[in-house]
Amino acid sequence: MDTNNKKEKLDPIVLRAAIILVVGALAPLLDSTMVNVAIHTIAADMKAAISTVQWITTGYVLAMGLTVPISGWATKRFGCKKSYIFSVAVFLVGSVLALISWNIQSLISFAVVQGTGAGLMMPVLTTELVQISGGRNLGRIMSIVSIPALLGPILGPVLGGIIVNGLGWRAIFLVNIPICIVAIPLDVWGIPTDKLLEKKASLDMIGMLLLSPAFALLIYGIAQIATHGGISSSAVYSPLIIGIVLMASYVIYALKTKREPVLNLRLFQSANFSASNILLILTGIITNGAMLMLPLYYQEVRGASVLYAGLWLIPQGVGMLLTRSWVGKVADRDGARNVVLISLVAIVIGTLPFAFANTDTNLVLLAIGLLVRGAGLGGLLIAIMTSAYIGIERDQTPHASVATRIFQTIGGAFGSAILATVMQHQMVGHAESDIHAISGAFNTSFWWAIGFTAVAAFPALFLTMRKKSTGNLAGNIIDE
């Protein structure tokens, strides 16, 4: 064990930057979860169909998908600090416009503006912290910046329910405004100025025109799976096929081009980096899929309101926070592999009660299960994100941030789509009022979540273990 690494304190400049960056990230992560709670209210107020209102979320995600690949170039061309401030400003403009939107079409358009800002913000945030930290204490840094990602899915539905019930749906966008107004001057003051290369990075237009639409179409196609009950609808397979073709074309182009591509695929030559990104897909499925099912279980099987369903999810958020700081320290000291494996076991144990739950299962037992599940989730994402940057050279960090964000987003979309589709198929032939059939459908969905959790153990075995720490981004990790 490296006692020096154990005793090493976080650089105050890095700690300050991490906290400041978290402030800005709160806005998109809370916003995206709160909007889901307000869908029905917006539909009634705007006199629009639910299928139309859903385009608020779809437009947001598509814009985010188109923007994420550009973030790597932006950080090299303009620097992380300017790129991050710009992304927060774009999100602020989108939120102000959404607040004053006059019809559903304008609201969807302004959600696209928000998605553009969010797509830049998250990968730039990660790149900034990995670069200014020099790769040291990544576990503890990730435990700080993961706070919005941990709290958003838990607090978002609760806050959204309270805000929509008390102030109306427009107040959801009002919340973002003070957060962004505070974040921008903090960013100007507290984020170190980048040392840019004399030679300005040029945008790989061919790569961007292949990768950005590919990512956006894949996300859109995946999101349509639940709506259409599978992949047999042209609304599902058409964007998926086009997205796959564009992605394959990008792979061929990126490997043959002599210029620096928008996403450097040679990063995946590292078994650790590849395993980390496969785990990010599975983590998205495990996290987002269950986060869709859990509040619905409390509402449809236990008869809870939207607000109370959100309150029953609080133990999961508490569990996430309990393991946050511990996981970061252990991942820095020993590597991510064992942390990930232990976290996966905790997630399985915490999800099992829901795989057997029915209409009268003890709610305290389920709360304990959520606490354990949350503890596992808190450890999982932090450890994987810590591992993903091991051995990555400084100039490749923006590429790594783009890749991790793409795989996280794809996994999250898959999770919601797969578990929702599983539940729909389980209800075929049963009346919508058949509570026992509904309960059984939820059980099956949670078994699927457990299955994906078990599968994640295999790529986890390929994560590196830490033998020693030299404080460098590259070369300080070897496999056991």
C-alpha cells in the first residue's frame, strides 16, 4: 500500500474548482428529472397531446447527443474554462426562454437550447478536473463531482412534485436561473485559466458529421423502443439502423484519417478503458432502468402519489451519499476493480426485495433494500469514472470525456427502454386494473435489472488494480 497516496490531501485549487463546477452541473441534472414529473401538467396547460409533450425530453436528449462529440474539440480550441462558462450561459438562456414559452412548439425548441448547453457542460467538467488534478486523487474528485448525478434522480422527482403542485410547471425552469447566475461568476473566479497550445485545434468536420448524428439517432431510436413496445416499428429500427451505419462509418474514418478525429478510437486499445466504458453502459441500464421502475412501483402497486413515491426513494439517495467519500479514497488507493465488484453485489442484494415484492410487502424492508442498493450505486459510478482515466495522456483527456459521456447516455437510454418494454410485454393479455399482474410485471422488470447487474461483473474483472502511485496520469497502474 502506498501510504503517501493515502495521506495525500486534495490540492485546494482542485477542490475549489470541483465544488464550483458542481454548482453549474446541478441545473441540468435537476432539470432533466423534474421535467418528467411535469409532463402531464404541461400537456393539460398547453392543450397538447402527451406524445407531443414528450418531445421536450426527446429534443433535449437529441441536442445533447449532437453536442457531446463537439466538446472535445471545444476544450482544445477555447480551453475548458471558456467552454464551461459558455455551456452554463447557453443553459441559462434556454431556461429563461423555456420559462416564458408561449406554446408547446416554443417550449420544445427551448429545451433543445438547454440540451445543447448540457451536452457541452458535462464532458467539459470532467476534462477540466482530470487535467488540473494531473490524475491524482481522481477517486476523491469524482466523489465530489458525482454529487449532482447522485442527487438529481432522487431529489429531482420530489422537488419537481412539490414545485409543480405549489407553483406550476414553469417554476421548474425558474429554479435553473439563480443556479446558473451564481455559477457563471464563480466559474470566472475559481476555475484556473487554461494553457492553450499555440496551434489552435481544428474541428474534424467529417468526423463530427458522422459521429454526432450517429449518437443522436441511436439515442432517439433506443428511446422509442418503450413507446412502440419493441424494435419492430419503423420509428425504432429506422433511426437505429441509420445510427449504426453512421457509427460504423465513423469507426472506419477515424481509424484511417491522418488528422486528429473528433473522438480518438485508439483509446479503446486499453483493456481498462474499454472495460470502463462497457461498464458505463451497464451502469446506465442498472441505474436509469430501475429509476424508471421504482417510482412507478410505488404509484401503481402501492397507490402512492407522485410526491410520496419520490419520498420513498430517499433511502436510495442516502445510501449513495454514505459510500461516496469512502469509495473515492479506496479507488485512489487500491484501484477500482474490487470496489466495482462489491458495489455490484450490494446492488443485487438491494434490488432483490423488489423482485419478490407484491401489494403488501413491508415498506420498511423495501426502504432498507433501497438503502443497500443506493450504497452500491454510489460506489459503482465513482469507481468506474475513476478507472476510466487511468493511463490516459493529458492531451487525450477530452477524447476520454466524450467517450465516457456517450456510453453513459446510451446506457441510460437503454435502461429505461428495456425495462419499460419488458413490463409492457408482461402485461399483454392482462387488464390494466389487474393489480397482481401489474405487480408481477414489476417483479420481472427488477429481475432483468438484477441480470444486467450480474453481467457487469465480467467487464469489471478487466479493470486495473493499483500497485503504486507516482502522481501521473499515465503509467502508474498495472494489472494484477
